[in-house]
Amino acid sequence: MIKTDKVLDAKGLACPMPIVKTKKTIGEIEAGQVLEVQATDKGSTADIASWAKSTGHQYLGTKEEGDVLKHYLRKASPEETKEDTQYPHVIQNDELKTQLEEGGTVLDVREPAEYAFSRIPGAKSIPLGELENRLDELNKNDDIYVVCRTGNRSDRASQLLSDKGFAKVKNVVPGMSEWDGPTEKED
């Protein structure tokens, strides 16, 4: 049994709401205390781990109980935290449609089920939680357009790629939630 100081119920909420509520709730506990986030969104595991890494809070792990994911975070002290920054290089959906005619790689960092139902033709699927271990599948010199459902996971993925030496990365906003260009899906 993991001792927690506060429990956040984010069950039934879809991205980006588990992260939004986690950010708010972690502000309500003391440094060193542990927050348990209960979620049903399968993408929340990668989202919360990535968010914790980008802000300096400690992601302790996730336990699965039925269809509920219990994520455990330790709040960092002010000396340990980093500013939750936005990736500065952004491209709008309409601009991406034009850029696709000139080439480049569309990197879809959503979960496999999201990718299967609707994606930009030719997009490469690497879920956010797997990205760090699959960087060798991407070319550091390519133009890379990172897409997710709303621009949140792709923001974190863009920061990660930039930190790893990828120079031509753009976060696509608002992403697939408002994409009106061509799409394909698995048969």
C-alpha cells in the first residue's frame, strides 16, 4: 500500500483534463507529499510522467486496478521544480496542410487506438510515452511536425525532441481535434 497525502479523482476525464487537474492539485500539497491521481484515460500515464519530468516533480509510478490507473507523484521542493514552459516553435493546422506538400515528417504522439481511428496520411506513430526510447526512428535533420489531439502532448514531445538535438521541430496546434485536412484510418 502506497501512503498518499491527497487523492485526485480524474476518472472519466479525457486529455488534457487529468493534467490540468493535476497541476492545480499539486499546488495544494506541500513539497515532499505524495499525490495519487486516479484516471481512466489510457494516455494519462505518458502525459503525467512527461509532465512531471518537464516540471521537476517526481513521477513515482502507476498501478492499474481494473480500468483505473493510479498515478503517484511526489511534489518537488521549489529548488527542484522547473517552470512549465511552452515549446516556442508552433505551426497552425492550416500551415501544416501547406507544409505537407513540401515534405517533412508528421509525428503522431497519440496512443495507438487514437492513431488507428484517424490520422494524417503518412504520419508516423510513436506514442509520447515511447518517444524517448524510439528517437533513432527519426532523422535529426528532417522537418518534424508533432501532432496529438489538442497540442498538449505534442508540446511535451516537441520539447523532448529539441532537448535531444532535433533542430527543425514544430508543435502542431490545435492538432487532430480540429484537423480538417485529409485523414486515413486502419481498415
